[in-house]
Amino acid sequence: MAAPHRAAVVGRPIAHSLSPAIHSAGYAAAGLTGWSYTRIEAGADELPGKILHELRRHELSFDNGLRLPPAYYGTVDATMLWVGLLHDAWRWGLPADQVEPLLPHLEAALRWLDEHADADGDGFVEYIDTTGHGLANQGWKDSGDAVRFRDARLAAPPIVLAEVQGYAHQAATNGADLLDAFGRPGADRWRAYADRLAERFRAAFWVDGRHGPQPALALDRDKRPVDSLTSNIGHLLGTGLLSDAESTQVAALLSTEALAGGFGLRTMSTDDAGFSPLSYHCGSIWAHDTAIVLAGLARAGHRAAALRLADGLLAAAEAFDYRLPELYGGDDRSALGRPVPYPAACRPQAWSAAAAVLLLQAGLGVYPDVPNGRVDLRPLAGPELGALSAAGLRIAGAPVTVSVDHTGHPTLTDLPATLHIPTPRPPSETPLPRP
């Protein structure tokens, strides 16, 4: 029987272009070097090609039986997010002679996805803690009560998380692009995998909700859709798993008062029975989660939805003296003048600090594709957010300056001559080409 797989880097993707950086960067101390495991060990979370979740000096143990070794691999998504991070670095201009030594790690990560990520063979990526002393939930929402039905019942493992299927789809297509670019075999196979996964997801995950059709949070051990409405669905944007119409519906769901009525994006809808504004993963607001989703909305062309989340996040940043904590309360913004602090939140915290990078990228709207010789500009900044400028960004190894004036007009200077900027389009609800 194939060994388990898990989810949740203690720090997930930098978002989507600087993206897998928040996830993969926030905590993958391994970074682009691809710190993965090379053997299977009975009863352990280590598997060939798998990227670790956490690294510490000593074992961490708690009275409730949770026991995490110094190098802990209990994460279902870190491996796929690492593939996205490598792809993003390549798109921003990481030299070929630095990408090439990492390709064996890419191929190992894809082998993990192929051979170990789907223990029951149903075509989805799932997780379960088989050690008996690891994390019960292994997506980024890794608390024991994070995966709940609309009526607040807990879902039983193995768990198939919605966003993890998006990460798998993106890893397959990103991996295929890299394999093709460097003359390695297997690209067609991974694109076919992505197509099959999208069809399976469409058939199994979409349910009827209070605000219309919605992707379920997860599938439980009996493959029943966990029908709560959560921020997880926002991580699907930009992964290629959704059609344009489905992306538009997800953007509408993310814009509802039930999810977006606080100082950012609530982790769970106020319509769900499990909601509590100070629940760790069932109603609170996490800065990195909001940043990842607003970046996905911005890139997909859902400007109004992205601006609303950006405004909430900036208001929260001001309330916390521009040092965003790990998470804070998901109370209604109209009822309170400032977000309620979460008593045990880390502050500072790596994910939250990285959220500012994502917000900057979305504001500037700079999306490099160095391998194809272009840089797209689609700024979120402008009339609603104000003017914005950043110097010293590196594209294809060259420092550039990107500015957006108060009307939303972008300017990029010092771009290498090998790259061109397509004629900017006016702000609209039109998605950018998929990466």
C-alpha cells in the first residue's frame, strides 16, 4: 500500500508569481534547493521527492499526544508549491544554469505526486496521519477542527482538500513547462494528468450553497463533499483547475459579506455553523491567506473583488502599526472600528510579512515571463489604491523600477532589451493569460 502524504507547510506559497513564495517560502527552509526525502520509512511521513513541512532543533511534543520530529514531513502541499516556486523563479529570470541543477528535484517531486500522493487511487491528492502522533490536518489549515461540514460536523480522514487539487493541477502544468523548456521527457503526460484532475474535480467538488454553486472545502473519507464555504476556494484561482466561468463564480463567492465582511478574507463563512470570529481556522482572518487570494483575484482580472480584500488588509495593517500578526478576528468590519487581536497570534510572523510582498506585486501588476520574452503589466493600484512605485525589482537579473500613477497607468524602466511589454489594457474584469 502506498504510504501517506500530507499537507501544510508551516508557511505556504508566496502567492502566485512571487507566489509559491508565501507558502513555500514562508517556511521551507530548504528554499529552491528542494530539501526532499529520498527513502520510504515505515510509519513516517517521509517519502521520496517530498518537501518537508517544518524544521526545528529538537522534537516538539504536547500533552495531547502530538509529537513532531525535528524534520517533519507532515504536509500535503509543500511539494507541489515548491514546483510552483521553481516555475515562478524561472519566469522571473532565474538563469538556466541555476534552474538545471534543480530539475532532478523537480522530477522527484512529480514522482511523489504520481506514486505517493494518492494512496487510495481515486485520482485525488489526499492526506491522513498514519503515525498517530502527527498533525491530523495537513493542509495550511492544520488545526484538528479545521475541516468541518456546513453544520459544523468534523470531516473524517483521509481528507481531500479543494485547494490541494488546484496545487496539484498547477504543479503538473508548471512541471510540464519546465520539462519541455529543458528538453526533458514527460511533459505531455503531466498535462494529461492536469486535464483529468480538472474533470474529476468538476464532477466531485461543486455543490449547491447559500450563494449559488460553490466548490466544497474538501471530500471526507467517504468522498462526501464537505460543504462549508471557506477561503480555501480562493487558492484555486490561477491554478488552471477552474474554467473562466467557474473562476467568476468563485470571485463572486469571495466577495460575499459572509466571507469578505471583515478586515480581509474570513477563513470560514459567517453562514456556516462552525463559524466563530476567533476560531483559529474557522472564522478568523489570516494575512497571508487574504494576500494569496487577492493576488489570485487580481491576476484573474476580478479587480473589484481584489480591491475589497486589499482595502481590508491595508486597514488591518494600519490598526496593527504595519506589523501584521499571524491572524486576527473575523468580526464584521461595519460593527467594529478595528480588527480584534487573536490572543496567541505570532507577531511578527513570516507568512504575514510575505503578504506585503504579494500585495505589492498585485498593486504594481507586474507579471514577468522571461522565457517568452515579455512582461505583462496589469496594476491594481490607481484611482482606488493610489499611486505606487517600487525600485530594485529584479527581472532577468536586471534591477528595474515599476511605477503606477493615480490614474492606474503603469511605467516600467530599465527592462533588459530582450524583453518587451505588450500594450497595457485598461482596467477591466478580464483575466490575464494563464501562466
